[in-house]
Amino acid sequence: MANQSGVDSVRVYRLDKFIVPHTAREEFLARVKSIHSLLKTQPGFIQDFLLEQPIDERHFSLATLVEWQDQRSIAAARAEVKAEYDKTGFNPQQAMERLGITMELGNYTSVR
């Protein structure tokens, strides 16, 4: 599908994976759910999933998957999230370190 500028409009999937200590579960999930509430209001948002998998007695894995209409939509949403963090003084890197959470973040497109 091409937009008016002739550039292909390709859906983008933001897949973030986290290894989370059970002791950080409530605080981390509250933050994730808050951000996803904001994302759902952004232009180009299609759908999202929050998925979890047990790892061991002390950790679980959480994956967040958000489908976006195109790269422009995800870039605009990223700017909105950053503005929210700036407004509230939230530093995600510091929070991840404090809570002992490791992460792997990335944008994906469908294989054609």
C-alpha cells in the first residue's frame, strides 16, 4: 500500500521483552499499563498485547507487542511517551536499574 508521497506504508510492530523480578511486578505492571493507556490514544495505534511467561521462582518474562499503522505513527507515539516522562520526571533507565529489570526493545515489520 502506498501513501500520497509514493512511500510504502508498512505496519510496524514494537516488541519489548523484559525479565522482571517478582518483587517488582506490581510497580512495573502499573507503569506498563499506564503507558499502554496513553499509546491507545495515539494516531496509528492498531492493537496491543501484554504477555507474560514464568521463568523461575524469582523472575518472569513480560513481552509487550504494539501494532502501529506505520513508522511515522510509532515515531509520533514515542515523542508523546517521552513528553509524558519529562512532565512527570520519570526516568525509565533509572527505574529499570532500581527494579532489577533487563530489557530487549525493537521495532519489527512483517516478512514478505
